[in-house]
Amino acid sequence: MTEKILHNDPHPLGAHMVNGGVRFSFVSRSAACGILLYNSKTGKLREKIPFTEDERIGHVYCKIVKNIDPSSTTYLFFEEDRLVPDERARVFPHRVPYGRERTVEDMRAGFVTGTFDWEQDRFPRLPYNKVIVCCMHARGFTKHASSGVKHRGTFAGIAEKIPYLKEIGITTIELQPAYEFAEVPFKGEPQNQPHMTDTGILEKNQQRLNYWGYKKGYYFVPKSAYAASEDTVTEFKELIRALHANGMEMVMQFYFPEEVKHSEIPEILRYWVLEYHVDGFHLMGGKLPAELLAADELLADTKIWYYGFDTDRLYGRNEPPQYPHVAEYNDAWYYDMRRFLKGDGGMLGSVLYHMRHIPEKAGCIHYLTNYYGFTLADLVSYDHKHNEPNGEDNRDGSDCNCSWNCGEEGRTRRQAVKQLRIRQIKNAMCLLMLSQSTPLIFMGDEFGNSQKGNNNPYCQDNAVAWLDWSQRKKNEEIFDFWKMLVRFRREHPILRPDRELRLMDYIACGYPDLSYHGQNAWCPETDAQFRHIGILLYGKYARDGEIRDDTFLYIAVNMHWERHRMALPRLPKGAVWELVFATESGESSRKRGEDTEKETEFIRKIPPRSMAVYISVWEETV
């Protein structure tokens, strides 16, 4: 053993300006390593500076280099005869066009020298019961020519669409990986996969794009190819500032493969909160220290999404958290609701659980569609995946889609099939928006965007994966129905409680907060053969300081291929049931006493594969 004197503090790792110079900290197991300084304008090497053994502590080398002009200098590290980009760089000044092969020299890092005026920026910190999430790809959201934005496929393009996102009720964006990553391998790396053409067909001996970006990245900087300007850092901050000014949030997906050391993840998340004011993170990757990250004191107001959390351990068993910031995010809702939608038996019990489930002291993000799997329009148009354009002989992507094509695979001219698909899309939207946890849609599902049956467009940087905004006018009926559901959910807080409903009359008002009904009121039928149910919600149990709502809501759900008679419970004296909306256009409201089997109950005939929502109104207002 030899004595070691610590000359410099090596943390944080990377390159950081300090008084009189720049501190470089580099992790290496080789003694032959150091720093390469370049002229940022000409790209010429200015100086090669090796690390010495005295500048090492553990596997970290640290040196302060003086007299560096950050505005005209870029750098790389070297290890033996190999150039190494700084994995912890804060900016890469050289912008490589999207999809272009890059060299290591293209990854020369720079320094963030300016300041950004955040003005009066505030974190919205929206509670989960007031959140509606839209998952999107930063490039694919506006890259299509039909998007109508000036800066297509960029962070600035997303900012241009903020008014539209507000129109459809979105409060929170979930952004697929938008930190820097190489969408194609570096020049000289193995070329064992083909590349995508504009038509979406892969050609032999060309290289496949990583459009989604689920790989190890440069986690401290936004992706420069997603910026319209030369200043990626400022453009991303302007997007966040604009979202916050509109009361909206940004949650970023961060994918950490096994080679990423868990000890580095907290520093990454803290940096994005402090430097970029992001509102949350969807952690992706196996065996991540999610609870450790959620317990980080600086991230206590930051949304953290993962498969699940032990909230008693996180917040304490007997103390409610001031701001429950964690949420479970998994596919349990996704698969069960898809199976129920297409009419599988034995799903009703699971569906009712999912519709009311809210974890104690946490949120729950539920979704029928996501960046993987079929879009909502494709979910009702295809029985099988159609991933041939990906170049893997349709072997990639999940074979378990729980989808149904409504009678014909893909595009059809049959009006009966078209109408059934529209009804099924509306049914799916109702299941999503009438469930009591936090709904999420994938971009374009609000107007029936299709990916032509491709359930895994991870390599498709073209019209297959880009959002086709022209579908909005073509599918106006679906689009208007979505906006109506958003308004209805907003107007009735019992649909978005801050805790799970208890199926009890715990305020002694004569009705429970939530109850189930069948052909007879108060008598639900939930055996495996049943695919229909009536759900009664009493608004008096809602805990919303902004809205007072004493109405009753009755949700009639029938995913069977046959019509069913369902009973609506008797209301307090002077109130009657009125139909608000139905997914089957032929359904209409009926007067009290019409088509009844019992004097004390109102019977409705619910068409096959449809849903209807009724609300209580006072007779004098009818």
C-alpha cells in the first residue's frame, strides 16, 4: 500500500468551470489517459494533457486546467490510443443531423457558458387526480408535414402545439428518451443491421435506426438533433418554461441499462430538475433503485414513475405524505382492459378492480395504448402485427396484442366494420377516462392515428411512426368524443378521486360512494360469463375544493355481443335519470317509467359492445 494525497475534489464527474480554470474528472482503469483540447471553430487539436498518477483517487483522475476559454474550446478524453467522449458532458456543440452516422470527433463536448432567464417559472406539481398524460416521441409528434408547425420534429415544434394539447385536456407530457444518444452506431462500429428508407422498407446491408432511443445515452444533455436551433440547451428550457406557464408538466423517460451504475442515477435526475426544471421521471430498466430515488430529499416534489413502490416504507405507515409524488406504471391495466374490450370472458372482476384502483399514498398511471403495441385505431383494426417494414420478417414486436379487427384485417370499405371500429374506439376511451386513476394516451389516439398495424416501430423514422395530423379531420367524430370525455371528467370529480373509493356509505347519506348493479339494481353479476355491469358513483363523496357535485353517475358497460337489460337504481325523490352520452349512436334517453320491469327500478336496454352514461337531474330542470 502507498500513501495517496487527494489534490482535487473529483466530484461531480466530467468537466466543470471553477475559479481560474476547468476541473476535468474522468473515470478510467488505464494509467495512459488524459484530456484533448480542441479549437471549437476549426476543430484542430490545441493540446494533449495526460493525467498523472498523483491525480488519481480510486479509478477517478482529476485535474484543473487553467487559462481555458470555454466559448472557443471543446474537449475529449483519451484512454490509451482510443478517443472517449465525456459521458457526463453538459453540451455537444457540433450538431449531427438526425439519422446521420457520426464519429467520436463529432462528440467533442463543450461548456454551458450563458445564463437562462426562467422569469417567474414555477413547478405546477399537479396532483395525480388532476393529471391527463400524453406519451409522445419528441421527433415523431410534429415531424409529419401535416403537423403545420414551423419547426417540425423538434422541441420548438412541441412548444408550438401547446394550445392543441390544452384543447384535448393534456396536463402532462411523457417524453420518450430525449437525452443525447446515437440513433445509429458510431462510424467504425459493427454494421450488422440494415437502415430505413423514406418508404419505411429496410434495404439489405444498410443499418437500422434506433428511433426510440432505448439505449445507454449521454444523460446530462438534451438530444441536439431534436432542436431546431443551434442552442439545444436553451430551446429545451424554453419548452419547459412554456409548459409551466400554461400549467403543464414534463415527465421524461430515462432508460438505464445494466451497465449504468446505480450510484450515478441520483445525480442525473437532480441535474435535470435543477438545470432544466423538469417535473418528473419515468424510470425504465430492470432492478433500478426506484425507492431510493423516490426517497431522495431533493426529488420529494418530483414525480417518479416505476412498476410499484412500498409507500409505507417511503412515507411512513401512519403519516400521509404532503405531496404523493410516486406512481405505479405497469401493464396490468393495459392487458386486462384490452381483453375485456374485445369481449373475452372472465375479465369483469379484474376490470372493476382496475377502474377503481388507486394505490395508497401513490398514483397509478393507466393506459390502453403506449409507444409499444398497437395504437388505439390499430387495436380495433388488426388481429395480428404487421411489422414487415422493420426488416425482421415480422418476428419483432409482441404477438400478444389482445386486439380484434372487428371483422376484417386492416383497411376496409365495409360500413358495418367501420362503424363497429368507431364504437370500439369510443368504448376504449370511456374505459380510460371513466376509470378513477390517472389516464394516459399515446400521441394521436385522440383522433384515431394508425401505424398500419406495426406494433413495434422502433426503427421507423418515417410516416409509419410520425403522427399524421391529417387524420384529425378525417376522424372528427372520434376527436370530438375525446374532448367531450375530457370535459365530463373535469366536471365530475367523483371520476378522479384522490384516493380509492371504498364501496361503503361512510358519510351516512343512504348511498355508498361506489356500487355495482346488474339486471336488478344492487345485484351485480360478475361470474365469468358476464361481460356487462352497471356502475353507480355518488358525487357527494368527491373531495374537490373547486367543484361541488352532488349528482349520481351511472355507467352502463356492455362488452358482450348481445343486448342486455340493466337496472338503474332509484334516485332520491324529485330526481330522474338522464342519458348524457352513449357510444352506440342509436341509444337515446328515455322518460322515467318507460320500459320498466319494476316500479322502483328503471331498465335500460344497452346495445351490444357499447357503453352509456346517465346522470341524475332534478325533474324541474328536465
